[in-house]
Amino acid sequence: GRVYSMLVSDTVCYALADSGLYLLHKAGAVKILRGTDIKDWKYIEPSYLFVHTRDTLIGIYPGGLVREIVKGAEGKIILSVEKSGHSLFAGIGHTVVFSAGKEGILKLRKQIQAEESSFLVNPGIFANGSMADLPVQGTICFYPVKKEESYTWNFKIPQSSRYLPGVFIKDNELFVYSDYGIYRPWIPPPIFYYSTVESEGCVFPEQIFILHEHAGILSGNCLTWMKILTRGGTASLECQRKIEIPGETGSFSRMIVIAGTAYLVHSSGIYRAVPSGLDKVFAGRGISAAEASGDRKYLLVLAGHTLLRFPVENAGNRANLKADAEIVLSAGNYGAIGSKDGRQIFLSAGGSRILDIRTEGKNKYRIDTLSISSGAGFYLISAFAGVFAVTPTGVMQYDSLAGQFKHDGNFPAIEPGREWIYPYSVSSDGKKIRLVYRSDMNKLNNRLIEYDAGKITELRLIKESDYNISSLTEDGSGRLWMAGNGQLMMIEPSGSLPEGIPGKMLLHDLFFGTDTVIFHGHSFRPVPSAVPFRSNSLRVTFGTNWFGNNEMILTRYWLEGYMQQFSSWGKESEAVFYGLKPGKYTFRAEAGFSGQKPLSRLEFSFVILPPWYFRWYAFLMYTILLGIAVFIFIRWRSWKFMQEKIKLEALVSARTEELIRERDRTEQLISKMLPRETADELKKKGKATSQKYEMVTVLFSDIQGFTKIAEQMNPETLIDQLDVFYLHFDSVVEKYNIEKIKTIGDAYMCAGGIPEKNRTNPVDVVLAALEMQQYMREMKAQNANFWELRIGIHTGPVIAGVIGQKKYSYDIWGDTVNVASRMESSGEAGKVNISGQTYELV
């Protein structure tokens, strides 16, 4: 038939054909197995083959020797070869058949309890024959030698979507590998179970205590004494006697071991128990609680509403206990008792209330009330270190300085409503406390916490049946005994965490913004020392390959430059930071057991660069732009200033021209009002001096009958006519260089020879007068009703000048003026009347 598969090594060759399995050698081919129903085969060095047919596991040894190992396991056989190639694991239903050794023989055949088809993926074998497997990611199966049960527990490592993790054995140590790194898992301690058959029918109840080499076991009102024997490295039990308390109903509620003596608390009294017998040392009714003081000197008992304190430090084998203090309480719901030294006693009083009782004598005491914030549902523990309150949120310790209970950070926190703490035990010297942490979310998180002198150690409880324990204690060899749910268990002291192989923190993922630096443990590029501002967010995923049980590994981190200090210890393996400002940062991560001294560290530094607009070249550009802007602004201001200057100069020029025009007009007006020399003197000096002239010809003119004319004419017409006359007279006197002095109504006065002296002024004035009369005759010729003019002239000395400070007026004074006025008034209309002196001059 057709050969469709071959298996070749240095020394042997097998061929699988349509007709069966053949062993090939130089001489030919030998058929070893017939049939075509071979499903799988595995080879072990140097020349051993295991074949899985339809329902049979067959071993083929050197020389062609065929041996059936298992038969009748149709469809349930799984084959797997250990990494070294020297050991075979065969899963058959719920059992494992194990063959190991270079000899290739079936050296050990073991029946191991496991879940069907959930193991033998990547197996490993220890030198003592124990096995380990990683059937699915995150779960370890450990098969101890010579034990039927296997342990299965969670083992969290970073998830990988590419490669399945596996286990391997190196120097008899178990390691787990993945594409993130190599981890050393913690192997849980072996737990031994004792049945009633092994202990000659002795009943295992709810509680256990240890006295020397004897274990006392309580069940109802029955006490069973068993001797602890060490055989073959493990402890066995030998039932010695069973004691039942006659006449008592109910069960023992508490057992307390002090100085080699066990006190059993019953509702009807307290019994002293030793292997040789049982004595009642206190008779009472309604005993609901009892506790030993932390220093183990006193036994505190609550009987009804009375709290009793019994000295037991030197009680020995006295027949009865005698109370040295009695505290009478009011009616209430009292429960747990706690005391460090027997002098300060705490008593739960319902809800969140605790009574603080200070004893000062047999019947002398003081009672205060405290309150804890955690609410109801707590109990008290008395230890040498102090008094602890176990609450739904964790463990609290009494702070004598603050006078209240505070949460103790040494103990792990719990999730209220999902986790709880029970039971507990205190060592016989009061210095060591053990607490069982229990969870209804993940039973693999159930653990035993040990507190000793402020130091916390942790031990995992793996088996589900372990979770029903109700009491625990320790014997002299360090073995831990637990009782509950009708069974007795023992944990060997070797179950502590490993101390070897210091590990290192690992960077699983590192992102700056959207830039990937490390992804799933693979570096795309080195951690940058400088990061651009556009990537100013950081996401880090980290872990450690330092392993005991990684459930106990706590981490914390600190981004220096962003955070003030380390974060709190916790399970965080990822840190995200947004909006990082430009500057230097250092990321630190630490890992350790239960928050104790860090055992491994991770650190890297980087700088967030400022954005381009904060870089040196940006500031240089800003400086240049600012310089350009300042330059443009200065030029613009200069241009604007020049524009304003030009405008101002134009305005000043316009105003100056206007002022000049106004000055000219003013000067013209003044010159018309005053003589030029007088006007110039006024401008220069602010005033004009009077001046005497020796020969001045003064002219007066007057319209005859003007008063009557004014009464008959319209005022506007009258003024217009006068204006016409005077304008003509002004032109005449200007023509002859005569100075007009003033007009008074219809009178017109002028003078020649002022302000410029001359000797022709008599002639000039007479000629001007004649021209004025000629003008009047011409006007009368045109209008017969026109006015007639009288003119009088006289020549003589006068004084001329300006008087007053407002409305300057140039005038002349002297007798000459008066004579000229009389010459006018005495003259004839239409003629010029001159004085004799003027006549002589002309």
C-alpha cells in the first residue's frame, strides 16, 4: 500500500502505510502493527515509540518488541512528549500514564486526578517524579509524586495572542516561559488530609488545638485527644482517648491555649483540658464569649452582663479560677472581647460601638464608648502587639495615642461584601496572628496571612475543600493544622515562598502618544531620550519575572516630574499619563511581596521636548519677526509723524496765511481808522503818543437841513445816500493826501498836514473842498431835490493823537478845530467858507 508518514532517527526508521506500521532496516521492512486505525504516535530517544490506536496505547521497544500499555480507552487517549524528549505523558480519560527515562521502559505508571482533555499540553517532569503542566494559559497543574490528587491554580502572566506559554524544568526548578519573559511560579505546599479511617474512627469536628505533641479535637460536647507522630517525613495521628462531658448540652464555643494549658469555653462554664483529663475550673451560666489577654496573663470571660477577669499566668493546676475583677454591664448586645494587658479591655457592644473599659481594682473601673467607621460585623483579636478589630473592610488596630481604632496598612485590604476574614488564631505566646482571607469571587484567592512583629507573610490555600475550615493552630514543628466541615488538614512548613532568583521588571508595552516603542515585549526601537511634544502622552504596561505566586506580587509606580510620589501598592500593571508638559521625566516601577521592601525595579528617563513654537529657533524667529515688526512700526510711526507734521505744517501755513490776511485786513482797517504812523506806533508800543502840529488845515462839512431830511426819508435810504456821499468824499481826501478824521451824523471832518507834515495842506484842503462842492452841484443837477453842503476850513496848530484803550479813534484837538467848525456853520450852502489865515496861505 501507500506510505503516507515516516519517523526517522539516527538509529531507526518507522513507516506508516495503508496496511500497518513497519520497522525499516538495511535487510528490509518488518511489519510491527497491522491495521489502519493508528491515530497518533510519539517518539522518545533513543529508539522508543508509543502508538495510539483506536482504543489502545502500545509501546514499541528496541528490536521490535511490542507491548500493550493501556487497552479499552477508546477516544480518550492524548499523547505528549516532555521537552527533553526522554519522557512520555499519555492522558487517558481522567488519568495520566507516565513513562520516563532514557531506557525507554515504563518506569512509572501513575493515576492522577485531572480534568479530562485539559492537560498534557506542555508538560514537565521533576527529578522526584512529580509533574507539572500548563494546560491553558494562566493555569498550572502540579502532580506531586505518590499523591493521587493534583493541584490546579491560577498563574497570571501577560496575555499573548501569538505563542502559547509552556513550562520547563531546570535544575529541578519549575519555570514558565512566554514571549514576554521567563517566570518562576510558586508551587503550593502539600496539604495532607486525615480521614476517620486513618485515625481509628475518631470524629473530626469543627475545632482543633495543640498541646505539646497532642492535638485536641472538639466535636459538640466531646473532646478527642490524638497524638501527633512523625513517620517518613510526614505527620500521622494516633487516637488516644475520647472524653464526653456528662450532663452538658450544646458545644464548646471557644478554646484558648495559655502557657501549656487549654481552656475550653462552654455556655455553662470553663474547663481546663490536658491529655490526662478534663476539669471544670469555673461554673457559670450564660457564658457567651471568652478571650485571653495579649500578654497571656489573664482570661477574660463574659457571663451574662458581667465581665470577669481571671489571672492565669501562675494558675497551674489550681482547682478553680478566681476572678480578680468584675465589671457589671448594663443590658445590651455584647460580643467579642479584646485586651492587650488585661487592664484595658475592649468589648463590642453592637453596631459600630466598642466599650473601652479601664480596670483599677476588683470592682473599680471606668467605661467609655468608642466607635469604628466600618460598621457592624467585626470581632476582636488580642495579641502581644495590641488589640485588632477585624471588620468587613479590613483589619484595624487600636492606636493608644489617638484613642481609637485605625486601619492597619500591614494587612491586605479586602473587597466588602465579596471577601471576608475568618477564622483566626493567636500563638500561645501572643506574638503571632494568623488570619484566613476568603473570597466568593475567586477561591484561588483564599490565603492565610501571618502577622509577626509587624511583618506580613502569605500562604495560598489551593484546594476548594480547604475553604470550609473554622479553626487553625500550629504545632511545635511549624506544621499548620486546620479543622472544619468534619475534616482535618495539615500543611507542611515548607510551603513558604521561594527566596531565590531575583528577577527584574519588564516593559511589556510602551507608547508615546501614537508612537509604538515596545509592543508585547518586542522593541521596535530603543526607549527615546527625547520625545516630540505631539506625543506628550505615555502608556506603560509593565510586570516582573520575579515569581513566587504572582497573586502576591504587588507593584507601584512613579512618574517623577508628573507625580509627587509613588502610587500605592496594588495590582496595577499599567500606567497612563496624558498632557505631559515639556521637561524631564523619570518613570520608576517597583515590585515586591505584599508591599514589603521592593525586590525588583524598572527605571527609564525621557524628555518631552517643547513644541516647535517654544524651541530656540522659534524664539529666534520670534525675535526676528519682533524686530521686523518694531522696525515697521517705527517706520510707520515715522511716516505717520511725517504725515501729521505735513498736515500740521499745512494747517499752520494755512492758519498763518489766514492770520496774515487777517493781520493785513486789520492793518488795513487800522490804517483806515488811524494814520499809518500812529498805527505802527500802536503795534510796536501798544499805545500812541499825542503830537502837536503847527500848521494843519481842518475841514468841516455839513448837509443843510439834514434833521428835516432825516425825518422825511426812509432810514435805509438815508444811510445808503450818506454812504455814497462819504465814499466819494473819502476818495477825494485820499486824492489830496488829506487825513479823514471822523464822521458825526451828516458832518464830515478831515485835516491836511497830518500825520505827515507838509506846507501844501491849505491848498490841498481847499481844492478837496471845491471838488466836494462840485460833486454836490453835479448831483443836484441830476436831482433838483438833492441836498446842499456847507464846508468850513481853517488853518492853524492842532494836537493829534489816539485816546482810550478800546475802540481806538484818531482825533485832533485845538482852537483850530473849533474855528473850522464855526467856519462851516457860518458858511453858505454850496460854497466853501475859509478863514483869513487859510486865505493868506492859499
